[in-house]
Amino acid sequence: MSAAAKPRNPLMTYLLFGVVVYTGMLLFFPPRPTDTRSAAEIWTEMQKLNADGRDVTIARVLADYQRKLDEEKGQKKLTQAQVDQKVLEANVLVAHTKLKSGLYQANEKKDGVLGHQKITAGYTLFQPKFDRYRGTTLWQTPVPVSPGFGLEGATITPDRLYQAYVEDLQVRNKDQLVFGLFRGWHLIDSLIKATGSIPGFSYWFSAFLLALVVRLAVFPLAMKQFKWGRQMGQLQPYMKEIQEKFQDKKTKQVPPEKAQAFQMETMALYKEYGVNPLSGCLPALIQLPFFLGVYNCMLLYKFEFTKGTFLWIQPGAQNLGPFQIAPNLGQVDHILVLLYAVSMIASMLLTPASDPSQIKTQRIMAVVMSVIVTVFMFMFPVPSAFVLYWVFANVLATAHALWVYRMPIEPLKKVATATGGAIPVDGFSRNGNGNGASNGSVDPEFFGKTGSPRKSKRKK
């Protein structure tokens, strides 16, 4: 994470990154050739795949079937109501196939882990249809299927198939290990019971307690990361001097022939003040398993979260136009997702930048990342309880960052000479006051009252 010449327009960097990602997706996932069959012919193939339990293949064919239905609607062969019915029937067929395949793996092959993964994947794909069609006549309309592996009957309604998923996963989720170490379902359940199992309180308050526990667990790591950020901020004036020394006056970029010398002098600066440019990455990476662990625990408990409520998330709640209001904390709530996006933007904007010159870039990244995560949540819904946990986590992280950045800061001190020899340091200077400059520390006049660097030339 050594310093590099800053691009003049960060937006071009994002656009270039997007082009590279899109090109890579086309390389590894090339578009399938156009299917010339009719929708009826593709439906026949899907019925055969359902009978054979080909869960992976039928999921790919579903996309071709939906495209063909859209074409036939454009040709006035089908109405929108007919397309909606056929799309739901096709999704039922795919979900039925995935459930059969998962039950086969778990019960016949005795592979509980793979079986649980298949059943969970099928539920995740089918759950949005529950949000859209529940309460309609289509949700109670039978669809022809091939029975097998515990799913008997030549037809099944979307509602019955959804309930079959729920009934199976409610049992299996209790025994699933998170990271192969502990039962995540029981961890969340213990928090719910400890707070009284009260529908209007325990479920959302447990999400807050979990966010608080995780924040306390990563507190030492977060402090190290914040400290590193402040150290990098103190070095910015010096790094800017080095960049100005090597950059081209017209392009404001470091030319290739000077790049090696630029990097060497930048690394010498880090060594001189004892700052590791990579030390900010490790704490962030170590924190990642905590958040992934919480995510997995709450997913395993998602069916129990249907008993919990929070403010506007109540049984019988009415949707607000295109925004879906959840009846409980186990289902998707669009208002809460948007609230999460706001909390994420606020968290990133209110956290001071280690490099003041990068404030604009930080704001752009905050908006871009928030939009990406929000779109992901709309495409792949998660329980409202987990979204609420993330909102609480963002609020706590923002409060932590603001608290740290208002604490006095110890000025940087030289720990090595330009040739690598150590400089003895025998004092402690805060806020730029004291006599630290005489023993190798930064000039005390270099820092302001809050420890942020003033514009000053580096002492050689």
C-alpha cells in the first residue's frame, strides 16, 4: 500500500475498473447463443429436467424460458398476466427440482452439508416469489411436477412448496456449524431468550446487542487501524513533497522513468518514521470473519425472526408504492434497506480521511459502495433483522471513529536516519508540545491543536 501518484480524475479510474470487470465477466461467462425454440418446447425440456432432478441445468434453462416469454409477449402472443403465471410456474419447477436434489443428497447420499447448501440455495431463489405473489390467486394455483424424495404428488402449489422449504430448513438450520466451529442458530437464540423472547423488543434489541458485542471484540483492531490512518495523515505533507519532486509539471503524474526512485524515497520516508504502509490492511482483514460469522448466524435464524417486529415492521403492514414493507424481521423490508444505505454513506462520510486531499474521492467511494451494496440487497434479499444489525453496526462504527479522531494525537517521531541507523527517542510529546523535536521527533510547530498536520516543509 505504498504511495502512488494520484490520478487527476478519480471517476475515470472507476470507469476503467468497471470496464475491466465487465470484460472479465464476458471472458469467463460468455453469453449463451440465442435459443430458437418456442417457449412451449423449452417448458417441455424443463419438465424432463425436473423429473431427472437436474437442478443446475434447469436453473440455466429458466433464463432462456423467461427471455422467450418476453419475446412472445412482444409479439402479442401472450398477455402480461399470462407471462406472470408462466414465470411463476417455471420458478416453482426450478425450486421443486432444487429441493428434491437437496433432499436426495441429505437423505440418500448422507451428505448433510451439501444437501443443506442445495436446499438453502433453492429457498434463496424462490423466496422473492413469495414476497411478490403471496396473497394472490397465483400463489395457490397448482403446478405440475414430478414427485420424488419426500415430495409426493403430481402437482404442488407455490405456497405448499414454500412451506416445504421452511419446514425442512427450520430443522436443519439448528444443527449447522458456522465456520465448522459453533452452531450459529443457538447463539442467536440464546440472545433472544436472554432478553425475554418478547416479539416487539427481543428480536431487534438482540441485533443491537450483537452489533455492540462485535464492536467491542474488534475494538483493539479498530484502534490500530484508526491509529495507522492518523499516522498516514501526518505523513501526507511529506509524501506530497516527494510527489511534487518527481512528478511532471504539466501532467502532475510521476513519469515511468522516475517511478522507481519515487517509490524508493517514499519507502524511505515510511522507514524513517517507523510506519508500515501495510499495517492498516491486517486489522481490517481480521475483522472480516466477525461480520461473516454474524451474517451466517442470522441467516440460520431467519425463520425464527418472523416472530419479531420493529417500529413500522408489523403484521398487516401495507406496502408504500414500490417499497415493500415487511410484516416481521424475518422478511425483506425496502425502507430498512434504504435506511441502511443512508447509514453506510453517513458512516463513510463522517469518518475523517487519513489524507485530507482524498476527501472528494472518499465521498465518491461512499456513494458508489452504498449504491452497490443496496442494489445487491434488493437483488438478493436478506432478513430485516440482519439489515437492522448492519444499521446498528454502522452507527457504532461511526461513533467510534469520531471519538478516536477527537482524541489527542502523538506526533510522529523519527526512528531511523536516512541511512537506516536508529534514533534514540526519550520523551513523549502530545499535540505537538514538549521537547520531542530535539530527540528525533517531528517539529512541535508542525502539528495543530488536534494533532492534524499544518502546511510545513519537512526537516531534512
